Amino acid sequence: MKLMFIGADHEVTGSCHYVECGNTKLVVDYGMEQGVNRYENAELPVNCGELDYVLLTHAHIDHAGCIPLLYARGFRGEIITTNATGDLCQIMLRDSAHIQEMEAEWKNRKARRAGREVVTPLYTMEDAQGALSHLKTFDYGELIKLNEDITVRFTDAGHLLGSASIEVWCREGDTEKKIVFSGDIGNNKKPLTRDPDYIKEADYVVMECTYGNREHDVVMSHMGDLARIIQTTLDRGGNVVIPAFAVGRTQELLYFIKKIKEEHMIFGHEGFVVYVDSPLAVEATNIFKKNLLQCFDDETRELVKKGINPIEFPGLKLSVTSEDSKAINFDPNPKVIISASGMCDAGRIRHHLKHNLWYPESTVVFAGYQAETTLGRSLVDGATSVKLFGETIDVRAHIEMIQGLSSHADVNGLLKWIGAFEKKPEMVFAVHGDDAVCNIFSERLRREMGLNASAPFSGSVFDLAQGQWLCQTEGIPVVKVTAARKRSDSVFARLVAAGERLARVILRNEGGANKDLARFADQIQALCDRWDR
């Protein structure tokens, strides 16, 4: 019975933890690394085809984004998650696959012109669809017995529609241990989503600490700040452009704007139009509407029961096609444009920035964290010009930040969450935080709460039955390699995984009909003849 740390250890993205109990092998999350990575991630200790389950905390790409890659490498087990997370994965994993394919196509057009070797996408739409066919979804609070080794339950984490902490009961012989994986813990008193539910007992806790060293700024009124920005911008005759994450943040902004309109906080522009220009955001908004009654806070449910949709209002226009998107910038009327991506690194938002950054009457409003090296971060840090589509654009628009909208709990929220356990866990593992933050937060848990706490690096292995480390690693700094090399390594890993899966299929066919086995052997030999170089 062991727990191995794979991803988001002393880092914030690429979440993954491996659990082995009895004959069962599973991972909790299999996320994509995004932005700047400090340390190398350990490989899974087993072939992807040997995994029985993926337990998924929520649909954000840094937790779910590499599940299609698992499928491409032979995983054929079950993906277990909440109903709403399953709905969101249907659009987010397909969208991610589309991005992988489009990026590879764009790079290959350049590569062919330059006579360079072409690249392959990290995974394809076929891989995403294959993974999605293995989804099984459940309600919050439902006790799910996966097999004799593993029972799980999802508890609302309050971070995103469908987000969950996962309680995992592991049984091996006469030993039973309970592990809680926090997932991303939500901020309290957010619009739409419920506050996090609290769990009372566990032997071990794997806990995120994204903001384990800071408190969120106290903001009197997000709605008031947004209304002020909209009023002054429309008065100048400009557009309000808001880069926003398609899932979660866009829907929160729609909620605020609906209340701004209902409470008549804008004067002289009462009928102002709001465009949501992102196919993913439009699909996600429809999923939010579908789940409003089941997954949202009391205020939202009361509105829905009265027939009121809290994220829909007069003047809201949803833009899906590229023609719809282009038409927005030919509309001379002042308006609000919400578009992805939230950090301006890709997507339609870049076109809206190209049309509005040079325009002093317009305002660009950031409502979320902007990572280092992103275009959004450059604008927040005061860049006077930026490059978009090969063209240098002067930054003359007003740049605004709305603070405190984070969907992650701050340090006080994290301490409240872990403090709700009625009996101290045997160990708390601090993960999903920057390098220094993991150490700071685990030390705070030890000092202030008297907990056994550790901040493991990727590759560390803990014996859950004996309560001791089998292996503790140090972080291995990332050595920068070219994108082409990364893609090449990924493709070869996929080939190796396919070979290992073939070996397992051969062994499972022992005792089959001689005629079928002979035909199978001939097919393998023909394949080897073709590729044996």
C-alpha cells in the first residue's frame, strides 16, 4: 500500500499522484504542466496500460489535461469523477486536443518550408474521444466501491463547477487506511459556487497550498469596481475588454454584470451589450446553466427555483463562429468583450487586444492571476508596446486589475480546511504550491497546528500501511530542451507503451484457439518485418 508523488510537487501545475493498494493501481489527476516548470516530474512506476483507474478532482487542464495522453499510451481503465466534471471534460479535453493538433499543424507548415522534421501533437482528438469513452460520473456524497481494494467519495471543494476533494479508503489484507486528496480548495463567499465542504477524518491528507503563504486582498466590492470601470470606459466611447478563463471566471463575470444591470449601476448606457467570444466559454456556460440547481450555492438555487437564470441577461451575445468574432470589432458601439484565454497567450482575445490596445478610450481588465512570461503579465507590469500577429502595438488603453477574484483559498482558507479534521491525520503532504510556498506552508502546519507535515518532491514514495517513507527524493531541476525534442521523446514513449500493451495482450490470450493464435502471430511477424531496421 503506497503513495507516490508524480506531479505538482514544489510546483503548481501538472497534478498527479499514484496509489497502489492490493492489486489496484490508480492515479489521482493526470494534469498538464503549464507555464514555467522548476523540477522534473518522475515517470509513473507502471505502464499506463496497467492503471485501473484515474480519479479526477476537477476539469481544469492542470489536473485533467494529460488524460488523453494516458489513453494514447494504453490506458483503458475507468476515469471516475463528478457529474459536472464529466460534463466539462467533454468540452475541455476535446478543446485541448484541438489546440494540440492546430499547434502541430502550424509548426509543421513552418517546418516544411524550412526543410525541418515535422512534429506530432502531444495527443489527438481521437485520443481525447477515446479517453472520454471511459468516463464514469457520480454525485457528491455517493459512496463508490470500485473493487475490494478501493472505495471513494467526492466532496465539494468549492473551487469550480464539479470540483471535489476525494476521500479514498484503501484496503490491503487486514489493513485499511483513508487518504484525502484535497484537489484545489475553493475561496469562500464566491458567486455561484458553494463554499468548500469540510471533511472530518483521514489517516493521510494530500493538500494543495497554492496560496499557502498569503492572504487575499480584502476587496469591498468586485461588482462596484467592475461597474466603475464599465461606466468610465463607456463614457469615453471605448470598449471594455476582459481576458477571462473560459470555465469559471467567465461565468462569475456574467453573474456580476447581470447584477450591475439589475441594480442600475450604469447610467446613460443601460442597454450596453456584452459579448462572450469563446466557443469553449459558450459551451461551458451552457454546462453551468445545466448544473445550476445541483451544484451551486443557496442564493443561486433560489434564483433558479424562481425561474431566474443568474448568468443570463438582456444584451448578452454569445459568439461562436470566427465570423461572429470578427464582426465584434467592426461594431462601432461601446461594449464589453469577454474572451479567452485568461492570460492572453492564445485564442480570440489576442485579436481583440490588437483592435483595442492602441485605443486610449478602451480598457483592458484582468480578473485573474497572470503568470510570468505571459502577454497578460507584460500588460499588467506596464508594457508600453506588445507584439501581436507580427505587428508591434502601442499600449494606450487603460489597464485595470480586479483583485481578490481567485478561485483558490488563501492561507486562512487552507488552515480552516485542514483544521476541520476532528482527529489529526498521521501525515499531511503539502503539494500544488511554488517551491518555497510548499516549505513555508508545511512548516506552518507543524508549528501552529502541531501536525506532521511534509513537502515531498516528485519521485518520493510513502508506505501508507507502515506510515514511513520508502524513498524521499530531492528536486531535479528542469534542463531546458527544445520543443521538437520533447515531442520526439513523447512519441517514442507512446511507441514503447504500445509494445508493452501488446505483450500484455499476448499473455492474456494464452489458451486461445490455435487458429486464432497463429493468425495473431503472423500479424505481429508482418509488423516486425515492416519495421525491423
